[in-house]
Amino acid sequence: MAGQLAVGIDGTAASRAALEWTVRRAEVDGSSVVILHVAGNTSYAADESDSLVRAELDFVRALSPTTAVTFEIFHGEPVKVLSQQGERFALVVVGTHKTGFLRGRAFGSTSLRLVPAMTVPLAVVPISFAGTRRGVVVGIEDHPGSAAAVRHGAAEARRSSSSLTLIHARSGEESSPIQSALSLVRDEFPEVVARAREVSGVPGEVLINASATAEVLFMGGPAPGSGLGAVGYDVLLNIAGPTIFVPCEREPAAIASA
């Protein structure tokens, strides 16, 4: 997932966390970072946006003086702007507050609406992403998005010299796509150390638990034109670590159940 990275900011602690995560990632890859901000339509809002972006530029330069960073300010609806402008980048990053169902703040959450709108991978970073984290996790489901998520997860494990865990939440006697996913990694990324896990339980809960100590969780995004599924919804509302949603490949290649 090399290339230019974009991060959306809005002046909250969550967007600052996303900015820090993006810069740390860029340091490893030597990538450049573009800060995206969607301003209001008044002159006051424009001045406020300019001050905000410049403060974030100062933060990045203090955090990582060698990272190339620029900014772009837009006007419009944030989800529409970020999804359209995001097409130019290898990865778009946004922050989120870890709300959880009990807080009652699901409605209006940008990340919930942004995931289905994206055509490039979207990283959602919670405020509490710091701490000791090891390994890359990929959530496996039997649909076209999983193949893309597996490939991106394996590439991430190779990039960071990390282990890769493919995890599938299984219920009842349903067939499992996990072995096909593991074969995909072994065929296309033979240098990556990968293991497969099947866990009984609710898929969202399984992935939340698995991502609590992972460097990053990869998930397949919804198919074009469809909304965010129940698993993605659960994970986003109870996010436990940096999570990257990977859109379906343009020529879908589903992971066949074994």
C-alpha cells in the first residue's frame, strides 16, 4: 500500500490521532502526506480552517521533520468531498471516537457513512490506538471483498515484517473460506508468515477482540452501491485499533468456501 497518503482533519482529538498515525506510517514508507480539510462556507469558517490546518502542519513538522506534508482545503459535505478526493491516494485516513452502542452516538458518524462511499482503502483510527501492538489481522468472510482485504493485509505484513493472522468467525456447520484465503497468501506472498484461525462467535465481536492488540485490522468493504454491513457497523462503533476497509476489487475474486 505504498504511495501518497491522505488524512482528513476537523480539529478534534480523533483527527489528531489519525494524523499522528498517518505520519508514523509515512515515516516507514517514505510516503508524502496530504492533509484534507472540509471548511464551512462562511468567511469566519474559512479563516478558522486556515488556522487549524496550519496548526496541524506545525504538529507534523515537529513530529517528523523529514516527512513531506501539504494541505488542501475544500468546501462541501465532508463524506462526499473525502470520497471524491480520496480517489487520488493510496490510502485515506480518518479518526474516530470510540463510541460504542451504549453511548448512543452512531447517527451522523462520518466513518459509518464514509466506508461505503470509498473506492480506495480507508483507515479508521481511534484515539486510543497507541500502545504495544503486534501483527496484522484480516477478517475473512465469504464474499468478493475478502480477497482484496487478504491481499492488502498480506502486503502490509510484508511491509512491516509482521506476522499475519487470517480470522473467520464461524457459526454452525457453514462452510469456511479460511483455507482458501490461506492458500491465496501462500501462493502470492510466500515470504509472509501467516496462520489461520476459526473462532466461534459473533463476527463483529470476534474481530473487535482480535484487533485489540493488532497493529492493524483489514476488512473487506461493502460491494459498490451497497451499505455498510452489520459486521463493519459493529467494528466501527466499538473500534479497538486501526482498521482498514478495502473496497471490492474491480474484477471480484471471491474466496471460495472449502
